Amino acid sequence: MTKLNPQRQKLVIVGNGMVSHRLCLRLVESGALQTYDVIVLGEEPRRAYDRVHLTDFFKTRSVDPLYLCDDDWYRDNNITLHTGTAVVSIDRETRVVHSSDGIARSYDRLVLATGSAPFVPRIENDDVEGVFVYRTIEDLEAIIEHASRASSAAVLGGGLLGLEAAKAALDLGLNTSVVELADRLMPTQLDAEGGAVLRRKIEELGIRVYPGERTAACLGETTLSGLLFASGEVLNTDMLIISAGIRPRDELARSAGLNVGERGGIVVDDTMATSDPNIYAVGEVASFDGRCFGLVAPCYAMVDVLVGQLAAGEDSRFSANTPPTALKLLGVEVGAFGDCFARGDHTDTAKAVGGIFPGQPPKREKTAMDTAALFANKTKIALAANVLLRAKTHGRLTAGKLLRLESGVCGPWHDGRRGPCGRRQ
Ligand SMILES: Cc1cc2nc3c(=O)[nH]c(=O)nc-3n(C[C@H](O)[C@H](O)[C@H](O)COP(=O)(O)OP(=O)(O)OC[C@H]3O[C@@H](n4cnc5c(N)ncnc54)[C@H](O)[C@@H]3O)c2cc1C
């Protein structure tokens, strides 16, 4: 058990997700533990794991390969970790947090790294058995258990995570459908042409796609038997996996009177400070310039800024560049380079799904990798191509990865490299 020294500063971190773990790692590396006694309070029943690779759990059925550090890493580094402990309120006057274990803990500095929760749209009768979200190990355990008694699944949401969930459902041997409110898959990344190509590729995998459908109600008395769309159509299904976006978990900050963004998230400045100078927010829950970030790379960039501020005495600042990001997708390679929605000149904008260029019929089918090579000599996306090559070197961009690069801006790349504690970081 770590002995707390009252002379030192107390740094309390709320949440033990990927960003909280990265923060602890960087605090250790920076020598900040000489100044701070660090306590981490995490609501989930286990220590931090790699949520980016959560879907691997379907294959391995074990959390072990996903853990971001060994069991004793926190203790060995003099960090006190309490799992299964939710912080329920913050008293900013007395600088105390109250948690579900009934203990009040004081802080000098508080960091909120509470992440996001799945967004669940309003659907009538959605409390029947067989309706799931897709965020934690417990969610996946529940999906696996129900799938053993099911033959079909529908995924609500045709975005990146929805398609990842659909692939998982397919791999579980379920007859799988994807229901998307917009008129095409991946509407944030792809235009109509790109979306149509992607739909064809996904249907070739045996997944049915229902674009432009709003799910109005779940059918079934106690257990799900189907979905009723607003159009009046019915889709028979034994289970529903909702993957319709995320919402920042800012409830703690709201009740403590911290400023929150119009669209949610805890408002931070470019040093990651909230409206209370003793409280910081990092990760998916932080709202910078009116925007929350749902990808791990910008969240890790926030950690570097905060550690610079807290430990190194640096005047480090966060900027909202969109870094290149890799996500995983169904054995279909999708590359989006430059501004996907730009018109006209294709020299600084290229789009490719399985190598198809909207507006420029290809002479032959190309892979996303070929596409990058083709554009590697164009200055505006040279950086993008470099990242692709790096990804290839690391063996990360295989079939099943989606690469999305915007505006040729490069930032940190989450390539699954091993961290100092011998785990993925
Ligand atoms: C299936 C899936 C695939 C993904 N794939 C990719 C990908 O390929 N690339 C990518 O960049 N990103 C991906 N992401 C997103 C990535 O996982 C997140 O950006 C990242 O996990 C954010 O980390 P975080 O620590 O901010 O939030 P979280 O990981 O959500 O961690 C927050 C933690 O805080 C806890 N918490 C909340 N409130 C409290 C409280 N009051 N008290 C105590 N604890 C609390 C939560 O229980 C949670 O454990 C994926 C996400 C999912 C779900």
C-alpha cells in the first residue's frame, strides 16, 4: 500500500481508461511522482485495457492480451489504483472527491479522464432482452452470451464502430444487418459514390445494409424479435447492437458546476485546464474549441500537454489538428485522403474505397495502399503517404484496417507499439 506524504501534492485522476493509463505512464517517465502522490479511481471492475482493440476479445475471450500494463504496474510505480470505484461528486470548495466506496479523498489537483458512453437514440421498447451497446468488456461478454442463443443480429449505425461491430456479429456466426439513418455508410467520411462502393463491398461479405432507415421501436414482449422502422418496414432480428455514436461522460463535471460545451464535454483551454484552475480534463470527455475527440491519438496529445504543464513546468499547449488515424473495418480497405468532400481538382484530394476513385474511373482495381503510392509524389498528401508506409512497415495496415487522413496534417500515430511496461500503449 502506498504511503501518502502530506507534504506532497495530491493528484487524483478520475477514470482508468486508455487516457488515464497514458497519463500515469507519462507522469512516471517525467519524474512527477517525486512531487505528486497519485491516486486513480476507476469505475470499471478491472485496470485499464486497450479499448481500440476491444473487438479482439471476441477471438481471444480473454482480457489479458488487452491490458495496458501488468497487474502490479501501478503499485510498483507508487500509484494507488482503486478499480470498481466510481467518483460520485466533487466538492470544489474543500477539494474533496466522494466515491462509491463511501470514502472522501482530498486533492490538490484533479484530472477528469472519464471518457465517453455510447449514444443510445430514442427507441420505443428498447429495454427488452437482446439490446446491447459496444464499449466495455462487460458489453462484449453480454453480446457473446446472447449470441449463443441467437441466429441474427442488427447493428444500429453504419459508421466506423458500427461496421466493426457488424464484423464481430458476422464472425459470431450471426446473420448480420446494418441499419443506418443516413443515406449511405460512413456518412462522415465518405460521399455518396464512396458510400455506394463500400455498401457493395460489405454486402459481398454477406451483411445486409439498410440505409436511410430510422429505428422507431424494438419488437418483442420480453426478448427482442425485430425492429420496426419509421418507414413501417420490419426487420426480424434476435439481437440489436447499438453503435450510433458516443457522448462525453461529463455528468460529474456538470454537477460540480464546471463549464461544459454546448454539445457536451468538459470545456478545457489549451493547457487542459477546466473552468476551475485546480481541475483538468483529458481524453474523450474534454471539449476543446467546442469539439470532443473520439479517437485515441488526439487524446494522447492532450496527456502530453498536461504532463508538460504539471510535471515539466513547460508551457505546452494543445492544438486541434486532426491526426491521421487507423480504425478497423471488415476486410475492406478504405482510404480517404485530403478533404473527402472537396469538389473538382483531384490532384490534392483523392478518395478511394477498395481503390475506386469517384470521378476518375480506375484503369484497374487498386488497393488503398496502391492509391497512396500513386499519390505519394503529390506534395499535399506526401505526409499521408509517409504515414501509410510507416503503417505498412509496422504491419498495421493489413486488410481490415481503415485509414483516414485529413488535410495532410500529421500527428501522433497509434500503431500499437509496445510500451515501457511491455504492453501495448
Ligand atoms: C470498439 C471500439 C473501437 C475503437 N477503435 C478505435 C480505433 O481504431 N482508433 C482510435 O483512435 N480510437 C478507437 N476507439 C476509441 C478509443 O477507444 C477512445 O478514444 C479511447 O478509449 C478514449 O479513452 P478515454 O480514457 O478518454 O475514455 P475511456 O476509454 O472511455 O475511459 C474512461 C474511463 O473512465 C471511467 N469513468 C467514467 N466516469 C467515471 C467516474 N465518475 N468515476 C470513475 N471512473 C469513471 C469509465 O468507466 C472508463 O473506464 C475505439 C473505441 C471502441 C469502443
